[in-house]
Amino acid sequence: MATHGAKNAALPIMAASLLAKGPVILHGVPRITDVSVMWSLLEALGARIRYEGEHTLTIDSGNVTQYRAPYTLVRKLAASFDIVGPLLGRFRRAEVPLPGGCVLGTRATDMHEQAFTALGCEVRNAHGYLIANCKRKKLRGANVEFRMPSVGATKNAMLSAVLAEGTTTLHNVAMEPEVVDLANFLAAMGAKVAGAGSDTIVIDGVQELRGVEYEIIPDRIVTGTLLFAGAVTRGDVTVTACRPEHLGAAIEKLSECGAIVSTGANWVRLQGENIKGGTDIVTAPYPGFATDLQPQAVAFLCTTPGQSVVEESIFNARFSYVNELARMGADVKVSMESNAAVVKGVSRLSGAPVEAPDIRAGAGLVIAGLGASGETEIIGLEYIDRGYERLAETLSELGGQVLRSSGITQFVEPSAIFETSEYPRVNTVA
């Protein structure tokens, strides 16, 4: 089963296209609602976007004249905040609402503001907007040391610095593969970016960036989700068109539980028939265990013998789905003080109606449903659709009994952005 392009790489790369003089052609763009929201946001700023194939977008930002983003779109998507850097690089001014998206905990913008200020911008918050303005002819290079690795701040700092005057050095940056993919895309457009994938990135500003054709990396979170789905069913799953080297921490934990995991250059296979126990997990910035795989891991651990402890170190409100797992018979206790969940495996979960509170929790509930007896009805497919293309169909092709009961399509073009008061459902039957 093939993995689609990475959501968390495609969105900032789409935003970065605002910096290009000339069209940008992107291959491997997933057909998910988060992409349709970013599409709409770029079009609202003046970009012209069209499909050239099922997963290929052409973005022409030649007519972009706006530096103020509409609240109605930004509130739908945390990654919308990625446009601040490109707008500053292009116009030396940006007015963007504070981030929206899934409610996972505090989404501070202080490190973004730190970078913008160091590059010569005046930054303030007013009426729910971040307003940044540089009165010089160009932003100027600077040294920026982040208090902790932040994917969002690293991306925005890179995006604002590539057209700045002089050299910018970013210390204690995020090392996620999606950050590296963004750096590679910028380099393909003519930017001078060195060190992505390490804790220090050095950027020498250039005069302009050109249009380019580029392939988005595979989505490691989708790959990991499919592996945990195979593990919960004690099945045999092979995922192709992926990057196994991006999943080292997840593969290690699955192996500790007794799964047999083998990898090749662009595939990974999980054999789950010998799973014998749980494991302890602490989420951490890359190359640690990804926070976006935490709910899927907890859902799987609910079905393994013994006790596991999962500590969440990135977001302070990511365990909101645990009450839904309890409806299915899971034994999970969350400590608010330590932001950790103690999971005691049960012999079998039971199907129940549950509701997805966010993208990855929704995927976790689907995994729980695959490992449960009876039927599980999951409400809130609009969350799952934000990060997964055809998840129900993909799992069905792998042998799962998964039925999408809503006729609402996953990807909608900007003229019909997903707006409904109804909650589409997916049913899973063990």
C-alpha cells in the first residue's frame, strides 16, 4: 500500500511558492482538506492554482498583491501561519490571524516573533492578528537562537530569511524531515540554505527565487498510522513509496512490542502475529517519537498485554481522545501533572460510537476500531480528512472492514471548501 505525499511538507512548500518569480509545479500533493484550505488562502492573496494531474499542482504567484490574510481561512488551519515568512520576504509586511487548526494545546507564536524581530521587523499583536512590518528596503540577516526546537518557528524564520540581506544563522532549530524538505525546495528555487536536518541552519540571502518543479516527500505519519493499524490487528502490512528512515523511533517501539519490522529503500513491512507486550513512549522532536503518532500508538497499546506509559512532551492537551477509548473498554489513565497516560492492555476492545477531536486522534480511533470486537462508529470525519487521503478505502484494501457512510468527498476545490454542520461517519468492523 503506497503512502501519499506529506501534508506537513506540502503546506509550507505551497506557502513558500509566494516567494517564486514564475510558476511552481508540485508533485505528490495529497488530496486532503488541509491542502484545499491552503489553496484557498493563497488564492485569496492573489495566486492562481490549478491541478495538472491527480496529485500535481501548479501555483503562479505573479499576481499576489495582498499581505493581509483572511481570518475565515486561517482559523481552519494552523499551517496557515506559514505564510507570514513568505509575505515578509516578498512585501516586508504581513498581517495574519493567530493560528487555528486542531485544539492540541498552547500554540505560542513567541519564537516566530523573535525571528521576525531579529530580521528587522516591528511585530505586534492586535485584534487577533500578528502584524509584522519592516521599514527597511529589505529584511536583514541575523543570529537567532530558539529556546527549544519549533517546527513552525524554524519554517517561518527560513521563509523570511531567504530573501533577506546578508546571512541568517538559526540555532536550536527543528530537524524534522518536513523542515528538510522545505529547505530542499527553497534551494531548488535558488535559495542558499545549509544545515537543514541538523540543529543549525545557515541562510545566505539572495536577490530572487525562481519557479521550479518539485516532488513532495512521502508522509511518514500516514506510513506510521498504517503500521500501527497492522499491529493492532496482528496483521501483515507492507507500505510502499515511503521513507523508512523517517520512522526510526516508531519502528523501534513496534519492535519492542514483538512486531517483526523489515525495511527496504522505499518500503517497510510489519508482521504483527508475535506481538507479546507493550512499551513506554515519550514523544519528542525528530528524531524522537513523533507526537502525531501518539494517539495511534496508544490505541494499539490498549490491546497489548501488560502496562505501558506514554508521555506527551510536545502538546499539553493531546490526550482529549482518551475518554473515547474508554467508551470502547480501554483502560487508560491520564495524569495531568506529568502529561502522561498509563495504558493497561485489555484482551479485546469493544466497538462503540466515538467522536474524533482532531486529525491524529481520529486516526487513533480508527485503529482502535480495527482492533475491537463488533462495530465502531466514528463521528467527525472532517478531522481525519484533513490529514489522510482515502483512509477508509486504504484500510479496506489492506483487508480491514471499513465503510465510509458519508457521501461527502475528502478533497474539495476552493469554490466549495468543506462547510457543514453534519458530522460524516466511518464504521469499522473487526
